[in-house]
Amino acid sequence: MGSEMCISVSSYVFTTDGHVVDLPPTATSVDFAYRVHTEIGHCTRGAKVNGRIVPLTYQLKTGEQIEILTSKEARPSRDWLNQDSGYINTARARAKVAHWFKLQAKDTNQEEGRLLLMRELDRLDLARVPLSEVATAMNMKNAEDLFAAIGAGDIRLGQVVSYISRQTDIKQPQQELPLLKAATVASKNKDISIRGVGHLLTQIAQCCQPVPGDDISGYVTLGRGVSVHRQDCENIMHHERTEPQRILEVSWGGKVSQMYPVDIDISAYDRTGLLRDVSLVLANSDVNVVAVNTKSEKKDHLAHMQITVEIDSLSKLGRVLNKLNQLPNVLTVRRSRSYG
């Protein structure tokens, strides 16, 4: 009991000028820096206690003299906001670091949030609603603030998507029902037939990019027809568990009438002429290339390519992948997905 009565509620440390600063007992060097001045905290790159270099996670003790080492190029680290990392143990310092990141990354957060939301709406085949209305419902001034909040993690993406889903159901509660009866609606893709229904408006899902020869399933969307997925697609498997009444049996027709985009990922040891050899294989295979994105890792001497090609069958895709895999220095060749 006696030791409990002696627990200190503050630590008193000294600056290099001899000034006393009071801090909570678990305060670190970073907490001290922000206690002295916000800009010192932002520019902290190290600390000395009693003339000895210590980690920024070092918890200060009463009577110690501390010196903060700063640099104009130094910036706060996101690790500081991780409570388990031990860098910050005071609410004051944590708030200042969080505010710094919000100011610095607002534009980045806006773009990241916009991409996250748009991709999720596409993935779930949700009809678009005015995002200004969604922002207002989320207590945001406009769509840009909504995007920034999603990107910064202040608002959960699932919360926004759930609201949009509810609004879509309210505005179009019966749209999927007449869609099932509309057997006379012309299909944009005559390669696909829907069992027991006839030809409906269909679209190829970009999350898994099915091609003729893949086992496929259909999902009845709200206002956008039937979305066709590969049967092993994570999204269609999720729909089968949560909305089985909206799953349709679909199949490929006998004769293919159009080409289908497929993303191919290639990893290889970087070398002169690699892209040329890949392009030659595709050209000799009579495959049209729609887009090419390459990235090199000089440290590991690796090259990564994502190539979008147009394919008319699964068997042809298999032959192309096999030829690419035989190229010198190639490590992996695989069919990829557009959205994770």
C-alpha cells in the first residue's frame, strides 16, 4: 500500500536552458517536443537525455534533462499515431500529429477516397445517387469533403456504401422484378444466354473479366441489367451467400461474336528487349493489346508488367500465357483481376 501512495502523477524534466516542463509519467521524447512547441514536434528527428542519444519511445523521468534534435526535412511519422508503437502517450501530441497529417494529405485523401468509393460502387453494381446528398447525410459540406473523410479513415467506406444501398432500394424497390420478366429486352452481348429467361441486357463484370470458356454466373443488378461473373469470383460468391434470389444461371453461346478484355500480369528479371519480346509473342498470337503498364524495381532488377489484351476464348488465353511463360528471364505470368 505504501508504494501505491508514492505513485507520481507528473514527471518534471529540464530543457537545455534549465526550464522545467511537467509531463505525465509515461511521456516520451515526442510528447515533450510537442509540449514545448508544435513545430518542434513536427521537425523532431531524435532526442538526447542527459547528453545521451535515446529512442523517441524513451519515457522521461523526473530530473532528466532533454534535448530535442530537429531537422527542417524531418516530418511526423504515421507510426507515431499507432498506440502500440509507444512514440506518443499524451492526447495533446497525438492530436497535433493527426491534425498535421489531415492538412498535408487532404488532396491525397480526396483522391484515394474517391477511388475507393467509385470502385466499391462498381464492384457492388450499385446505381449512382447524387453524392452531394450522401455528403449531407454524412454531415459533410460537399462530395470532396466526403472523399477526404473516406481517404483519411474518418468515415468507414462500408457506412457510405450501406447508405447508398438503402437509398437505391428506396428509389427503385421493384426494379429488379420486372427485369426478370423482360425477356424481349435486347442483349448487348449475344454471346451470353440466360436460362429460362431469354436475352436480357448484360454486362461483363470487370472484377473478374470472364471470357468464353469460363464457368459463369449472372447477378441481377438494380437498373444495369445482369452482371456476368466467373463462378470463382469472390464478388459473385458473396452475392450467392447474401442475395441468392438475384443469381441467374447463364452460359456462353455457340459462336463468339466479340472480343473480351483480360489483364495479364508478368513478373521477370529486367533485361534489354523484354517488352519487345512480350509484344512479339502477342503479335504472333494475333492478340490485340489495349494497354501496357510497366514498372521496374532497380534494387532487385525486377520488371512488372500489366498488359490488357483482347481475347475471344479461354483456350486462346491459355496458349498465350504459356508462350509468355517460356520467354527468358520470366518468373511468373498470370491472369489478373482489374479490382483486387
